[in-house]
Amino acid sequence: MNFIEKILSLISKKEITKNKMLTDLKLSKNSIIDWKNRGTVPNGETLSKIADYFNVTIEYLLENERSDNIKVYDEKDNIIVLDNETLDIIDSLRKRPDMKMLFSVSKKATKEDILQTVKIIEALKGNKEGE
């Protein structure tokens, strides 16, 4: 089952309409049609909302969707192509709870916060290598 088929199946199981789901999630009434016509999946924030709404994982929604490059659209409808390096990072976040936690707490970090954190991590790694 691809992404659209899964969404339609989840809508059916929940016994709601497509419009109800889209309204509840504050998405455009044409979202499902757009994803289907483009052969794409929504951005990460929208995927997260959908997963939470149906009480499933993002991984479940995207199962069978991975290819070398998955196209998603940002909030301004610009195409985002996820390259293999980005997909590897996503896999790391999915498979390693510690990485997921690190990413989660850094979502609202400023660029300076991130640069300082990288320096701290590099210093910690350097100390461990010298032990």
C-alpha cells in the first residue's frame, strides 16, 4: 500500500470523511488530491500531524514510499528532494532514540546554540578518544 492508499484506509477505518480529516488537521481541502496527482507525500510537520491523528507512526505512513529520492513539498509548495544523506539522517533519527531526543530538544535552538552544542560534543568525543 502506498501513502495515499494508507491514508484512505485509515480514513475508512476511522469512519470519517476525507474532508473531516483535512478540516480537523487544518489542511487544504485539495491536499489528498494534490499528493495523489503529484505522487508525493506531505512535509514532515504534516506527516507528524497525520500520524498523530490516526495514532500510527510516520514510518508506517511512508513504508513502501522510499526510493533514492523522495519528493516532498514545503509549506510554500516548493519541491524538496530528500537525497540519500538526508534519508540516512532520517533513518538514524528513527532507529536511535538518543538521536531523536537530541534532535527534538534542538528544534527551537538558534544557530549559535547549535554551533556551541557541536563544539561541546566534539570536545567530549576528543576527551573520550584520549582516555
